[in-house]
Amino acid sequence: MKKYLFLVFLWASCFRLFAQDYNASLFGCKSDGITNNTGSIQYAIDYIAKKGGGTLHFYVGRYLTGSFSLKSNVSIELHEGAVLLGSSNVFDYSSLNGKRALITAVGQSNIQIKGKGVIDGQQHLLQTHLTALRQKGYITLSDQPEDISLIYLQDSKQIQVKGIMQLNLPGAAQFVDRCEDVTFQGLDINCPGGIGVYVRNSNKVILSNIFFRAIERALVESEGNQGLTKENSRLANGKSI
Amino acid sequence: MKILPIFLIIIQALTFRLAVAQDYKAMDFGINGDGQALNTRSIQAAIDYITNKGGGTLRFTPGNYVTGSFYLKSNVTLHLEQGANLLGSNNPFDYHKDTVVNWQSMIYAIRQHNIGIVGKGTINGRGFQTAMNALQNVHKGIVQDELKLDRLREWNRPENIYFRECKHVVIKDITLRDPGSWNQTYDQCEDLHVEGIYVDSKSYWNNDGIDVVDCKNVVIRNCFFDAADDAICFKSHDANAVCENVLVENCTARSSASALKFGTVSRGGFRNFVVKNLVVYDTYRSAITFAAVDGGFVENILVDGVRSINTGNVIFLRIGDRWSKGKKPFMKNITIRNVYAEVPANKPDLGYSYEGPVEDMPRNISPASIIGLPDHKIENVTLENIEMVYPGGGNALYAYRGTDPKSLDGIPEMANAYPEFSQFKELPAWGLYIRHAKQINLKNVSFRIKNTDYRPTIVADDLEGGVWDFKSYLNGQVLKDNFHLHQSKEIKTN
Amino acid sequence: MKINIIMVMIFLCGGMLTLNAKEYNASLFGIKSNGTTLNTTSIQRAIDFIHEQGGGTLRFYVGRYLTGTLVMKENVHIQLEEGAILVGSTNIYDYNIDVPNCALIYANGANNVTIKGKGVIDGQGREVAYTLLAQIQSGVLKDPLDYDRPRNRRPKAIYMRSCENVRIHGITIRNSADWVQVYDQCVNTVVDSITVDSKAFWNNDGIDIVDCRNFKLLNSFIDASDDAICLKSHDAAKICEDVEIRNCTARSSANGIKFGTVSAGGYKNIKIINNKVYDTFRSALTIATPDGGLVEDIFVDSLSAFNTGNPFYLRIGARWNKGRTGAINNILIQNVKVEVAKDKPDSGYPYEGPIEDNPRNTSPSSIVGLKDAPIRNVTFRNIEITYPGGANPNYAYRGTSKAELDSIPEMEAAYPEFSQFKELPAWGFYVRHAENIHFDRVVLKLKEKEYRPMLVFDDVNGYSLSQVKQSGAKGKKELVAVDSKKIKPRADSIIR
């Protein structure tokens, strides 16, 4: 038994050893608000995943990016004052099953997106671009808000999104499909005309302490959900969802 | 009965043209020419859209379009208007390393057909800064590279263009500049047409002007190349493939390496080439280098019309045995005619960015050379209507190679060395040195020097057969006893 | 009679001095204007030569002059003619990074130094900062990273320490990697008619006046991605004294005009007259003394501020005060008009200020002392401030009961910023721990209705309100005063 405990301890300490912290600047991320950091952020996530996991830290500044995909055991921390600025070009949002998204996780686990920072979807610029593309027929993307989202989680588990302020979102703030054990906590969501959280076919999804500053629909529950918990989450008029 | 198939062909040609005629504006896809926005994904989205619609032209109006790696697809042509600049991102992480070619590039096309890049605009890789940034990433420890010669390996730096296994490729009128590695590679492509392009490629190490690798049916015409590495370069990467049926016409080249080169990687071979009206200037190494050092062959080559000014060496033909892996190399049936060449006393590429390296010293001015191996002789080479002007002044106290048997036999074979005209250091002739060859003919060839040289004009060693009609001059005075034969036979001189 | 002779001699000496003040063109020293030749050593040689010759002017005509650190010497004047640009090298090793406060133009103890003309100093700061960062990350240079950015070794554009009679006139300063210009313990300085355009990197303070005596900043335009016009006191034994800031326009992604943050010694007799602030993320005016410094006799007249995040923030803190207690005493602020922005006022500028201290509705002007160190004798006279209002109590709420007011943290050790307390209970002014606060002809306008009262006074030992008005949309009520004492309006607390 003692031996066993020791092994557990060893495993835990190994894990801690590997769960390292990396600053965004190490990978050439620029906080000037105009440099598109997609390549650097994706390389950072892949690199940290390869090294066994850890956290990518963004400090105060504005980090422009297109879509990137999350990997298991790699977390992102947006410290107070850090803004992850979504590109205003819809093609910078990757397409998955006909839906586009800025941050995607497909088949991943054990990820946190946390901190007091901001994710800004630049909704107005993005809408302008989308409208122009639709007029020319250059894009096949419906105008359903859930078809373009900020965070898109599919077939993933143990995902937490905590403390972030989400501004000017393109459509849906988060889209959860076939996931398990997903927590949204302490978010401040400002998404006029959009959806706060869209959940389908998922188990154990928790919404806790979320404030919807402006929203069309705070929560959309589609088919096949089990164990969805809502606690202490309010709309701008003070009503609970 | 016969009419139907012809009719079908006409119809097919028509629809093909109609598809190509469809014009799309880059800006309509949100591709932004402000010099700041990264357009990688929107350019890719536009190309994907056009190819899915059956093809067309993606047109870039004047502006600065920053991008990382993207893929050109079948039936899509990029049209860069004059003033439209496709700029390479300076972030190395914006580039992809394609898994088929295992090399970084800005524009890829892999197994596509009917593709092109045309117009008077520019593709500017901005490769120096990108290479510097990539170097920083290695120093930070987040990217692995062996850093040969203190630089990232060439496959870990982006080229401007890398096309592989494509058919019907047109590259026309554009300017290509400042890549991080080679400029443009066409690898195992068929029907490649390169015309009227301007290449300025001196931003960093390995900046070849154009690399045509194992391609069939190639035309390179009316182009200008200024490159820090080989300017017009044919390669054969695949032992089972060949570079063949090539026309190079009316081109001008400047290089800190060789102007026209076969090799260095030369595993398969090169055959059926016609090179016409080539102008070479300010070039550090050879105007013409044909190297078969990796088991490949060179055959049926005609070079007709070369003007080579201020260029370090005129001709270097070489069989080596570097990465042959048992494959037998050969080089035969080569005609080089109508050549005027001036070789300078000083470094020809002085002052250019990324000058060629001063190496293989001490050495007086090197002669044109035709050098095979004892078991693999260069065969049937004709040099016709050629005038080579050398500075002369070879100083035996500085570097000396005599014509006595011991000295000549003492020249190393260097079979597995990197082939370069200067590799043997001092050679025993000032005009032409031949070794391990068969049937080398000179028709109306003249060699000139301005100062006396301690060496004879021509030295042949292990040459079997040849008809020589040549003269050599010192300041206009005919030189006598101007050649030396060693272990050679059946040479007829006039 | 004797006095006359001395006068004549002084005159003659003066004449000789001007005679000696020769002029030299940059090309004389082989200085190249092609923008690619690194001129550091030749410009430095020119400065040294002119200094050795007894002084004179080094003149740069139109062109780009690339250089690393230049050390100014006594009696050397640099004239940048229109079109001349002194361009900072992007190689970090071209700067004096081994001294504290490395800078493109550096002076220590050099008197009678001038930089003037219509030319430009361009620090290329963003590129410099990135090369420095890469050298740190490659392990070659050591510098701690603050917020993922190098802390100490980013070069300033100008750093002058212990110099007398410095004149900076007419030039434009752009793109510094750190603070733009610092005058530290200088005496008799005039900075006049300059333009600062510096949003190249973090901490781009527009101008830092540190422990200077007799300093004039006049007729200048300053746009900076940190505090625009900033007075500091780094030395507890020194003080910023007799400073005049007049006819300037400031834009900032932090504060328009700021005292602090480092305020070890203090500030005395500061006049801030006829200035404008616009598109500024934090406060139009911040007076902060968190490090034990004394702030006394401050006169602000004719200040207008548009599209700013906050009007006024007066704050005593206890951060690095080492047992000493800071003080703010005798402040007169008059003839002021401010419009507070609803949205982010610096939105779209490079290096915007950070979104922080949320959740929080629009913050009021605040005067916040410490329990045992109240802010004393502050008068606001003839003030008009427009606030956006529209606070949402469901988003952020702070009530006005005594318990709720007491629950606002003191945060004396925190970095002082108008937003630091998050939600505050007033929309117009929040005053806590103060003494003798006078509001005279103060009009506060509200655009959308508020759940909060206009004024909240908590522990204000003596306040007076005369002709204080609210206009526009409705607030909750005008005044909530807790533990506070009303006194009669009185004559000026500062007499000028």
C-alpha cells in the first residue's frame, strides 16, 4: 500500500514537473494588436503539448489571432489586461463540420482557458466581412449564430473556461458538442444578438456565476444533454437563467 | 465517326478556356493589401473556392499582401498586377513544411494541373528577416536545427514557390525576390513554362534563382536572374527520374555561384537540353557547370550562344562519385558553341550581398575544365566558335602545378568532393584542362591572355580522341607550344 | 563704478562665449545621412570635439542618421533641421545597456545642453524591444520580464540626469522603447514646442519630470502609450519643485497628467495651466503619492478633457513609503471642463490601455486618502464634468450604507489607479479620508440614469458645497455623507 502511495506521489510530482509555464513572447507573440499571432500560438500549443503539457501565459496587451486548436493538457491563461483579439476576417476562423470557430478543441481533454483577461471577437468588422462574402456567394455559412463561435468544443472532456470576459462575439460565445465534464465559470459575456452557451449531446456541463451583459439567448440546450447544471448565472436585468 | 472525338476535344478546350477566363478579385475575399494583415487563410479560401468552381484567376490589385504558406490548386491562376506585392510573413511559424516535399515554402502546389502565377507584380519573400527570426527561435530552444555554417538548413527556411508533380504550369512576367532559401523549385513537373520573369534573389544563403528538378518539357524564356547562389539550376533529386526536353532561351543571369548549372544533386539525369542566347555577368563561379556526381547522367545537350562577362570561370564539366550508391554516371554528346567569355583577375561578384566565398586558395586563375573519373569518362564534347579572354599572370611562386607526369598524376581525383571549378586548387593550364575524357573536339576556339602565365593554354590528361582547331594569344601575339598532352592519344591538332 | 566694470566684463565674457559657440555640420565628422550607416562613433566624436573646443552647435540637415547611444557633453547643442531624423539602431548592443536608464541620447551632469529644430528623433522602439527580448530568451542578456516584457534594459529616447540649463525645443520624438524622455534632478530646464508621438511599446511615458527644480514644459503636444505628462520623485531626499506645465495637449493610454507613480520625495509648487487632454484611457489628472512623498501647493487652471476614462484621481497610498506617510495638501483646481467616455476612450490606438478591474461601471472622480493621512485643503472651483451614466447594478453594485462603504478596501499598498476599487458607490465624486474639501460652482452632468448618488463623502472632516448642481438624467440622490462634517465655504485654501 505504501509503495502504491509512493508511486502515486511520484506520478503526481512528474506531472507537476511537466506542467510548465510558458510566456507567449517566447514564441514570438506580439501584443501590438496588429500582428496576427495565429502561427505562433499554434506552434506554442503544439510545442507545450509535445513537452507533456503546461500553460501558455498571455500578459497585458492585445494579441490578434485567427483560429487555433487546443491540445490536451495545454491550458491558456489570459492575465488581467490581456486581450485575445479575434481576426476580423472570417476565413481566419477554421471550419469544422460547416461551423467556424476561433478556438477549437476536438477530441481533447484536460484544458483550461482562464484568467481575468478578455477574448474580443470584433463582431462588427467580422459581420461586415461576412455580409460582403455572402453577397458574392463566396462563403457557405448560414446566418445562424451558432455557426460561428468563439470557443468550439467537440468530443472533448475536462474542459474549463474560467473568469474570462468575452466581448463582441461573432455568433455564439461557446459551442459544446458531444463533450463531457465542461465547466464555464465566472464569465462576463457581452454578445448582442448572439448565443452565450450552446450545448448538445453532452454530459456534466456546469454554468456557474456567469453574467450575460448583452445576449440574444443566454443558453441553448439542444438534444441529448445529461446533467446540465446552472448556478448563480444572471442576465443584465438581474434574472437568473 | 472521326469527327466526334475532334469535336469533343474542341469542346473541352473551350470549356477549359471559359473556366480560366473567370476573374475573381482578391479583395472580394477580404484579402487585405495593407501590408499588415496576414492573408494566409483568406488567400487559401479564395483558391479553394475558385478551384471548386472549376477554375479561374485570382487577381491582386496593387497593394502589399502579407502571407504565410498556402497551396495553389488546379485550374487556378494568381494574377499579380503591377504594384501588387505578395509579401512573405516574417514569422517563421506562419510557414508550413509540406510533408510531400519536406521543405518550407510560401506558395505550394502539389499534384495540381493548369496552374499559374502571372502579371507584373512581385512575390517578395522578405526572407532575410524571416531567416533571422527563425535563427532566434533556434537560439531560444523552441525549434531544432543543426545550424550548419551557423544558419538554418535550407529546408527549414521558406522558398517563394515550391511546385511538385504539377502539369501545365505557367509562370509569367512576375518578379520574384528575397526568399529565405531557394527562390522557386519545380519538382517532377510536366509542361512548365517560365517566361519574362525577373528574379532578384540575394537576401540570404542558398538563394538559387530557379531550380528545375526532374521536370519534363520545360521552357524558360526571356528571364532575368540575379542570385546569391546558382542562378538557373537544374537538379535531379530522384534516381529514377530525369530532367529532360528543356529549352532555355534569351535569358540573363548573374550569380555568386554558377549561372547555368546542372546539379549539384544529380541522381537521375539530364537529357535533351537546348540553351540559346544566354548572357552571364558578374558571376563568381562558372558560366556553365554540368555536374554528374550522384550517379546521374548528362546527355544530348546543346548550348548555343553565350556571352559571359566578368565571370570567374567559363565551363566546368564534371563527373564525380558523391552519393552515387553504385549507379554509374555518364556525360556525353555535349555541344557548346558561339561563346564569348571574359574572365577577370579580381572577384567578379564583389560588393553584391551574399558574395560567394573566397576558397580553395592558393590558386591562380582557373581554366575551363572537363574532368571525368578514370572509370567514367566524359565523352563526345564539342567546343565550337569560342573565344575566352583571361587575365593571365599566373604566378608560379604563389601557386604552382607543373606539367611533368608526377605533378599531373598528383592532381587528386576528388571523386566524392562537392564539384566546383576551383576544387583542385591550382590546375596546370590557364585556358582548358581535360582529364579522363574521350573525343573532345575544339573547332575555331581561341584563348587570350593579357599577361604571361607560367602554364600552357591546354593540358589534357587521359584523353582519348579529339580534333583540335584552336589558337592562343598573349596580347594579340600567337603563342606557340601552347598545349601539353599526358597519357593521351589520338588527338589531331591543326 | 566697480560694479559697472564687472558688468562690462561679464558682457565681454558673454560675447566671447557666443563667439566660441561655433557651428559644425554633421558631414564634417563623416556622419552619414543614408539611414543605414551606423553613426554612433562619429556623432559621439563630434560631440566630444565640440565639447573640447568649448562648445558649439552640431547641425544635422535633412536625412536619416542611424545611431546608437550618444552621450551629451557640456555646452554642446544639437540642431536637427527640418527633415533630419536621428534614427535609433535596432541592435540592442548599440545602446549603453550596462548603465541604469540606458538611452539613445544620454547625459549625466552635462550643463548647457540643447536639442532643437524641426527634426525628429525616432527610437524604433518596438524593434529594439523585440531584439532585446530575443537576446534575453536566447539566454545572452539578463533582464527580468515584467508582464512578459523586458523590465530594465529598454532604452529611453532621452535621459538627462543632474544637468543644468537644458533646452529642448521644436523637435519631434517618436517610437521610444521605454519612457520617451526623462529629466532627473535637473535644474532650469525648458522643454518647449515639442511633439511626442510614442505608442511603439509598453511604458511609453511621454515626458517624465523627476525631482527637477525650475522646470517649464510649454506649448507641446504629447501622445503616448503610457502617462503623457508625468511628474515623478525617485529620491526621498529630493523633490519636484517649481514646475510649470502650460499650453500643452496630451493623449494617453494611461493618464493625461500624472504625479507619480514613484513619489518618494514629493512635489511642491506645481502650476498646470491651460492644458488639454483627449482620448485618454485613465484619468485626465492623477495626483498619487503612494511612496511617502509630500504633494503641496498644486494649482490647476483651465484644463479641458474630452473622451477620457476618468476626470480626477487624488490618492495617498502606502506602497514603498518605508514608514513615512505621504501627504496631499493645498490643491486648487479651477476652470475645468471634462467629458467622460462611455466606451473605451483609447480604442484603436496602438498599445491601448488594459481592460481591468472588472466588473465595474463608469468610475467617478475620486479623492482617497488614508485613515491617518487625510487629503487636505482641496478646492474645486468652476468645474463642469459630463458622465455617461447608465450603470447596471446587476453587473456591478456598491451601496451607500455605512457597512457597504466600510467594505470598500483601503488598498493602500496597491498601485494607485482610478479603477483600483472596482465599483464605487458614487457616479460623480467619491471622497474618503479627507479634510477641508470645497466644491464651488461645480456642475455634474449625467447622460443616462444612475443607480448611484452623485457624491459620496466618507470620513470627510469638513466639506463645503456651494452652487453644486446636477443636470441631465437622474441619479439616485445628490449626496451621501457618512462620518463627515460640513463646514462653511471659505476663502481659497491656496493664495496666489
